Amino acid sequence: MTTADSSANSSSAPARTLSASALRDRLARGRFLRAMAVLALVTIAASVAALAVGRFPIGAEKLFAALSPWDDAGRMIENVVWNVRAPRVVLALLAGAGLAMAGAAFQALFSNPLAAPDTLGVATGASFGAVLGILLSAGALLVQSLALVFGLAAVALVMLIARRRDGGTPILMIVLSGIVVGSFFTALVSLVKFVADPQDVLPAVTFWLMGSLTGASFSTLAAGFPMAALGAAVLLLLRWRLNAAALPEDEAKSLGIPVGRIRAAVILGATMLTASVVSMCGLIGWVGLLVPHAVRMAAGADNRRVLPASALAGALFMLLVDTAARTMTAGEVPVSILTALVGAPFFIHLLRRTGGLTG
């Protein structure tokens, strides 16, 4: 073999390697897109089915007549579909997608599969802000603003408590700080319940804290959607950089990545999502922990795919849980009870699989 042939072969080897890597990426992208399409179709089918089932069942013919602008299904059926069930289905999809995206962002940011809005104290802080707004008889915008402010305050407290003197933030300290901050805001919520009017405000606060989508309306969605949409847009736009933001700070800075600004924006976006969901339907746990970790087990750790997949899977999960909550018994079961019944065994499985937390 001549020298020219050797150099030609050596130069073509990286090209073959590069094309093989690109082919693997293309195949993985194709599998991911197909899985997302299937998940989207299942979610749409489940949404349509959720409109039909309940204590007042609606047949397929009447349901499609109610959904069609050309047919008349009757005033009562159209009222049930459009004014009772449709807002609730949309709220379930929005709440599940928002909590799952926030959980995926926190898990990626802190490199911890046990990080979630509820384990980091964010949901509890946001719930205190919302409960305080309810106590003050505030409007929907002020309730959301208070939920956002106290959700961000909870994150700031967690990071402040967890930070060591050398500037590091061990995973174990973050989780323990989240437990402490969550307990602190839970005590503040209890204080609000103690001073609330027992005839009017206290029952509303107590039922709201159990997490429920009862009473969902398009006006509620209109008030909560802008903040949720803005938070989701921030996370989706930054999902390309979220992988780099999870690197050690020194390594990321050496690559010219503005880690501090990315982390601050991700925390703000995830907290906005959590605060919006909490203000609309109360305190619902486990979704932000359960769904993102299940998605990572199925789709890998690339946050460019984990965040949109978590949003879709979280929407489907919350829709199925809420449909079960309002149909499995004569009376409605609070959604947070069912999510806890599913999430607690999964949490135990996760602890046994990982062998506990490591800092």
C-alpha cells in the first residue's frame, strides 16, 4: 500500500465514524419522534374519553354531537361537556405537564433524581403564598403573584441553607434543606388555617390544600395560563443548555457557559410553572418526581428530549389520575391522594434502586 493510500484511508476513517454517529443520532431522533406521536395520540384519545365518562355518562354519538359545531346534542349535554368537563380536562393536562416539566428541570439542574417541586419546598412555599392570597380575598392575579414570590423564596432558602462555605452545594444538603424549608412553610400554612374564618375561609383552604380540579373553569384557566405558558417557554428554550448547566461549575465556566444566568432562568421558569399550577388546583405532589424519572428511564438523560417528553407524559398521567378520582367512587377523591398512592411506592423503589442519596 502506498503512502497516499494510507493517508487516504486514515482521513476517511473519521468520516466513517462521524457518519455512523450521525446515523445513530438520526435513528434515536426518529424513535423519539415516533414515541412522542404515539403518546400524543394516546393523550388525545384519553382526553376525549374523559369527556364522556363520569357520574353522568355520555355516549359516543352524543359526545361528538356536542363537540361538533354543526350538530345539536341538547343543552344539558353541551353544558356538561363544555362547562364542566372540558375545562377540567384542560386543567388536568396543564397541571400534569407543568409539574412534570418543573420536576424534570429541577432534577437536571441539581443532578438529583429525587429533586422535585414538592421535595425542594417550592410547592409548599407556593401553596403558602396562594393560601395567603385566599385569606386576603385577593384576585386570581394576586394569588398567583404571591405563589410565585413565596415559591422563589423557598428555592432561595434551600440554596442558602445548602451552600457550604467553599461555595459547593452537595446533593444531600439540597434535599435535607428542601425538607426543612417545606416543613417551615407547612407551619406557616397551618398558621393561616388557624387564623382563617372557620365558617367561610377555612373549609375552602382545607379542601384546596388537598389538591383538586373541582370547579375548574375557562376563567380559571385564562388567569393561570399566561404564567404557566411563560414558565414553560423559558424551560423549553433553555433545554438545549440544561445539559451544560448540570456540569460542575468550574468545567462549565471553562467552556464559556454562563451557568449562573442559566440556572437562575431555569429556577424562575420551573417556579413559575409550579406557582401557576398550585394557584389553580392546590397542592398536588409526586407528579414532578414520578414522571420525569420514568421518562429518563425510558428515553435517556438528554434534557432536549426529557423536557418535552415529561410534559406530554405528565399531562397524560394527571388526566388519568383525575379521571379516576372523579369516577371510581360516588364521591370525588382528591387528586393528591391518588398521586401519593402511586408516588410513594415508586419513591421507595427509587431509594432501594439507588441505595439511598449520596452527596
